[in-house]
Amino acid sequence: MNQETVHHAEESSDKKTKITLFFTAFILLISAIVIFISTDSEPVAKSEARKFGATYMTMNNPYFDVLNESIKEAVEANGDFLITRDPLQNQEKQNQQIMEMIDEGVVAIFLNPVDWKTVRPALLACHEAGIPVFNIDTSVFDTQYVVTQIMSDNYNAGVQCANDIIDKTDGANIVILDDPDTNSIYERIQGFMDTLEGHEEYKIVAQREAGGELEVAMDVMDEIIKERIPFDIVMGGNDPTALGALAAIQANHMEKEVSIYGVDGSPDGKSMIQEGLIKGTSSQKPSVIGKIATETAYKYLNGETIEDYIVVPVTLVTKENLPAFDIDGWE
């Protein structure tokens, strides 16, 4: 090997050494950056799912199942979740459920009260805890403790039933099955009675509390029949009440003599209209109410200004316009 060859070999060796050192330094630099990022930089905060609460006067009514499902779907679509409680028509129990929701850390509560006045302790507790309450379907008395109210046009529902009776009859003896502690039913009956005021040919021969439930209404209606009170129209505060009255009337073989009205527009109510056993039901929109309530809650939590009172229109369903409605579903 001559001197020139040795010289080239040394140059080649030095070049390889430099390349090796360069890559080694590069790898060490990358490793240092990775270590710096993993140890010294702040981790990206991952948003946690928020918890919402909902409590209704009872879940023994398909209307509230539909309303709750609408809210649940909208909440879950936002990556959050909903806990639902059934107080079984017991306001003391509902108040306790709301206290528990506060302890569980809910960010908001959707409330349909059992009793619009005695729900007050729960409203005060929410107010003190800074938990916003969204009042749905039936009003609370102390509206200053709720963010907003999202309601059907309950008064007009009663007006619609009364106007249909006036249009189709020359007079009647009427039984009213109400529930004065439930403000939505109270407003429906008030609208019904106000519309009949001044029409002396229409007489209220009995007005009884029926709890807004089928079984209770059936027993109350049966008692009225046994008292031999003459009547030819029944106005129920909701569809379960109307259906309970129908069951008692059918048991006493009076269905051909009596016209029955309700409020809800439930599949069962519309089915009975189709069968000719109920004359009309003013249709509510529980899915719409649930959707509006959830949208309103998120707007409020995002700092947006919202309305104090939101009214959802109702439509009277009778045999004449029944084909325009989905008999098997809710509006």
C-alpha cells in the first residue's frame, strides 16, 4: 500500500466517524426533546362528561317517557349524561331526589314538579347551590328560582276542547276530572271552564280530583256513576285521566251515551278516537319540549341570554283531522 492509498483510507475513515457522530448527536437531540415534552410541558386537559338531572312527577305515564328520552338523547349527543328520578307522585320524595342530585354534582336539573307549590324547598336548595333549574311541562309557583319554563299551551288545550263541545252539541251535563296540584292540568281545566262561562246550556255537574293517572280516574269515575249523577260529557285533565274514565264508563256499559275529552295526543288517546270511544284530545309535543329544554340549558350554560317563558303550541285531535296525525306516535 503506497502513501497516497493510506492517505485516502484515513480520509474515508474520518468521514465515516464524522457521519456517525452527527447521527448520534441528532438522535440524542431528538431524545432530549421527547423527554422535555413528556416531563416539562403541561398535559392537554381532557374535557369530562357533565352530569344533568331530571325528575318528573311520575314515570307512570308514557308522555314522560317520551319527554325524558328526548332530553337524554340531546344530552348524550353533547357527550354528557342524564340521571332520571321518578318520585311516584310524592313531592317530599321528589324534593329529596333533587337534594341528592345536588350532592351528586349535576350541572343543571330538568324539573317537572309533583306539586307546584311544595317543591319550593328543593328550588331554594338549587338556588343556594348555584344549580340552574329548567322547569318543564308544568309550572312551579316560585318562578324566580327557575331559569326558564318550557310549557305546552295548557290553557289553550282546555279552550280547544270546550270549543269543540260547543260546536258539536246544543248543551250538556259535564263531569270534570282534574288535579289542582298539577299546574298544567289546572290551567287546562281553567281554559275549559272559562270558555264555557256564559253558556248556561252547559252545566258542570261534578268536578273531582283524579290525580292525573288512569287507575285513580277509573275509580273516581266509577264513584260518580254509582252516585247516579246524570252526565253526557267527561273532560279529563290529561289522556290517562280520559282513558281511566273510559274504562269505568265501559264497565258500566255507558260508552254510547258519553263523550270524553282529554289532553296529550297520546297514541292510546288517538287510538280511542279512531275507535269512536273518545271525542278529542289536545295534542302536546313532548319530544319538542325535551329538545327545546335541552337546547335552552346548553345555551344558558354557555352564557347566552334565554327567554323566561317558552310556549309550545297544542292542536286538538278529533276524528275529523285524525288522518293528519301519527296514531302510533307522539307529536
